Amino acid sequence: MKHLFASQFLKSKKNLIASPLLFFIVSHSFAQVLDVTFDLSSYAGGYHVACNGSTNGSIVATIVNGTSPYTYVWNTGATTQNLTNVGAGVYTLTVTDNASHTKTKTVTLLQSALMQITLGASNYNGYNVSRYGGTDGTVASNVTGGSPSYTYLWSNGATVSGLSNVAAGTYTVTVTDANGCTKQKTTTLTQPTAMAISSITSTLHNTYNVSCNGGSDGVINLTAIGGVAPYNYQWNNGSFSQNQTNLSAGTYTVVVRDVNNASISGSITLTQPTAISISATPSTYPNGYSVSCFQCFNGSIAATVTGGKSPYTYLWTGSQTTSTLSSLGGGAYTLTVTDLNSCTKQSTTTLTEPSSNDWSMSGNTAINANTTFIGTLDTSSIALRTNNTERLRIKNDGNVGIGTKTPQAKLQVAGNLIVDSLKFTSNASNEIHLLGTNSNGELRGVPKYVGLASCVQPVLAWYNNPCSDDGSVYLEPITSRVGIGTEIIPEDYKLAVKGKIICEEIKVKLYINWPDYIFDKSYKPISLFELENFIKVNKHLPGIPSAQEVSNNDGINLGELQTEMLKKLEELTLYIIELQKQVDALKK
């Protein structure tokens, strides 16, 4: 249009000059309108910048019509025709040509929404992995914004949108969209602490978990830690309880599971003593019986006990409490043994005896002393009894003992001997009516003298002075009890001394209840508070007899007293050790 108008103008110059108004109208009607077109940057998803917030957008402006040169003014303040390295937004361009014509036009650069990543993890009762060291964790991702499609790169090298079968730890995912925009997100998967059996113990019965062989009083106390409580328990004996009672000896295994089915196992072996065994050995005489004759009472039983937990206590038929019995007749004898854990065992032993027909009780006739006799055919001795008490013994060497089983001469009498006349063969004219000792302690015959009638003589006595008790020794013939300086011998005592005793050594054979058990771990002495209260009330130590008890009992047993004193000393040692521990703890 512009060029056509100029050509017409040259051809019709004359007319144009003549018609100025017409020229103005034609010129205005045929001029082109100034305009602007835009060419915008382009990225995947229809966006003009690659990433949300990035500044890699551009606008290329193309001027249509108008008269150059042109001037440009953008709403950003830029005066260039084109814009580069700009972000998303609204941009307005005002173009002015050389004829002062203007054109204003607006364009909008678009950007994607901000990329957002949401991560979701597996949940096993509060933990992302079900058990310590497990690999069952999962992480799911959800991505919004940006320009799909997305690619994924995890810190463990995985390139999938979500993770599965992973362990506890920290995981970071980097998501890249179609325009290369990236976003990172980190999550940490948690796991429970490791399951463990912190303690599995059993009560002891004097070093054994079960008190008696074959018993069922064992217990197990179990404590588990870690994992996710509560736990369930499964024992190899079929029980589902945490702790166990009424158990016999053996090995017990438990599997502990938490709510996530994580498990830990443990075991404990309960011990028991060996079975109590009683070996009872009866006496045996040359005649093959346990007693030497019919209705004799010279049998014996010696019991040996093994197994269980010593020391043992013994109870026989008839209430005897020793391991060995003597002076028994024929018959059955039952022994009940009880060990330290109160376990019991019984054993019955039968003592055999000859029948009454072994001897003729109504006398014998036509006796030939050379072929028929009372006695032995071997090296055994022969004894005569009355009231089941041996009165006379003839040893195989021909020595005869009255009141003694071990005669050392052709005739030895243990007890009183009364004769009408006693003469020494070396001095037949010297009649002896009393035996005593001279000043050297040698046994001598004492002749009868006038003053003897005023002396009080014991049944069996050795005198330094026949008319005085001083220095006399008394011997009871049946019980073999001895009195020195006194003929009063308390019952159940073998020796009574009136006066002082001096010796270099005294040994008391006392084995039962010796207080070694004080240092056993299961032994607990009474508290110092209880001890103090006892002393305040009783004025003496527990187990130690009071002065009144000593007086009432007419003395005290030295062996028992020594045992109690040792027990108190060992308990005192335990108190000192405990106090030292408390002192050391206070120092810290």
C-alpha cells in the first residue's frame, strides 16, 4: 500500500498539489498498523521456563509495520527488543516507531508448579522395620509439580519410585522431571532395639535347681528386653508363661516373640542331686547269722549314704538317730535318711538269728566231754550273756574275761570281785581283802587292818588311800563310766572329774552341722537391726545359751558351744564384708 501510494503520487503530482485534503485522507487510509508478535521459549509440559523459579525463559519480539527505527520499553525496564534469562510472569512491551506510532502488547511466560515430594514409610507398631537388623522396610514416594514424567535416584542406587525390602537407615531420593528440574527428600527408617534375654535364672536348693532327685520344685525366672513389647513365650515343655514353676530337672528352651514376630531364644538346664542311696551292712557271725545266737542282742547295722545333699539325718525304727546301730536282736530295722534339702529315702535291713532249737534248753544226758561240748571249732571266741548283756568271754587264746571282751590274762575281771580269801602266790601267808595303789600308783594288795571298818568303800574303786575319797578312781562295772575324785557320775556321761583337768590337747569329734554353710551364697544372716533387738530383749547372742540356760543344764557342751561360736564368727565376717561394701560405695 505504501509503495503504491508513492507511485500514484509521482504520476499525479499536479493533481495532488491541487488537492491537499484528498492527499491526507488517502495517506491515512492506506498506512499499515504498527503491531508486535512474540516468539516465546518452550519447555516440556507447555511451560516457558524449565523449572519453577528458574530464569531461563526468553521472549523474541517481531515488529510488524510501523516505520523503523523502533524503540522498545518493557515493564521490567529493559529497552531491548527481546528478553532473555527471565522467569515466569507477565511481560508488557511498548514499541514506538519512527513516526511516533506506539504499540503496547502483553505476554505471559508460564512455569510448572513447584515440585513436591511426599515420602511414606512402612509402620510395624511404631517402627519402620519390624525387627533389629531386618530388611522389610518400605518407602513410597508421591511427586507433584514439575513436568512429568519423572525419574528417580535413591541414595542406595535404586532408580524406582519407591523402596522395598530395605533395612533401617537414612534414605534420600532425587526426583528429576522432564525438564531436568530436581527435588530431593530424605527420610529415616527406624527399627526396634535388638531382642535379648537379659536374664534366665533358677532358684537354688543348696546348689541344685531341683531339691530332690526326681522332684518337681524347680522354677525359672525369665526377663526379655528389646523388640516391641508385649512378648509371647513358647517353652519346649508346651508352656506359654513367662516364668515357670513345678519343674523337674532337665534342659528348658524358650522362644520369645514380640508383636512384630521378631524372636529370640534361650535355654537353661535345671540340675538335681543324684538319688539318695543307702547301703546298710548287717553284722555277720561265723554261724552265718546276723546275731550269734537265738534271742541274742549282739547284731549291728552300719549304714552308708550317698547321693542327695549332705549332711544327712538318720531315723531308725525305735527312734535311734545314728548311722550305725549296735546291740540289736534279730528282726527288721527300717532306716529313714533325710538330706539337707529334706529329701528322704528308706531302707529296711533284716538281721537273722539262729532258731531256738540250736540249743537244748532242758539239759543234756550221756554227754561225752571229748566229743560233745559247748564252744567253737575255729578261732572264734565264745561269750556268755544274761539279760542280753555279755558277762563272760573266753577268747581263742584261752584268756577269760569277766566284764571285758579283751582279757589280757588267764583271768581278767572288770568290776567288783568278792572272794573269801585272796592270796598272792608269792606270799601265801598274806591275806588280801582290798586292792589299792601305793604312793607310786602301782596296784597292790592292801591287808586288812582295824581302821578299815570306818571307811566308806565304792563298788569298784582304785584308792590311793582306802579311807579317803581324795584321789580315788571309780569305775561302774556295767556302763564303764569313770569318776575321778567323785563317785557321782551324771547320767549320759562317761567321765566325771571332781577338780581341775590339765592336758595338752582336747579333740571333740563333731561333724554334723559344722557351720561351713554360712558362706554359701543362699545363706542370709539376720539383719543388724534384728540382731540388735534380739540382744536388747535376751541379753545374749542368738544360738548362744544364756547364763540361766547354762545353770539349768548343769553346764554346757563344749563341742556345741564351739560350733555356735564359729557360726557367730563367720556371720560377723559377713557383716564386716557388707559394711565395707557400703563404706566403699559412700567413698565413690
